[in-house]
Amino acid sequence: MSERAAPFHCPYCGDEDLWPSEEGHGAWECAACNRAFRLKFLGLLSRGFENRESGGAQDTGTAADRTDDDGTASGSANTREGSLSS
């Protein structure tokens, strides 16, 4: 795949009237709602792929159920690893 992927709909209003922004790579402008936004690929999730056809996931435990090698909890059910804030 040599081309960049483009959004099909505005994440705010759902309209399709999108244009690349002059702000740089991944920036788009919506002519319908007059908003600008940026798309960025953050990476793959640590939980892996889920097989939706069989109805099961590879990892069925919650973050609160997981423990590290020393026996301490490795996460909380209310937090997610890899926060989106920067």
C-alpha cells in the first residue's frame, strides 16, 4: 500500500466534504462544519486480534485480573495502557 489512507467522513459531523489541510501530514478540514482535525496512527493494541466469528477473544481476563511476575496487579479496570493524551 503506497498511498496514504484518507478519512471518508468528518469525525464531528459525519459529512464527506473533507479536504487536506495546509497544516501538514494527517491534517484535514471539513467544509460542512468548518472544523479541522488531525489523524494519527498510534499503533497496535496489546490485546491482539479478536476472532469475532467464533465469539471468543484471545485474552478474556480484565486488566484488574492480570498480575506481574512479582504478584502485583499490572493494571486497573478503570485505566487503559497507552493513553491518548500527549
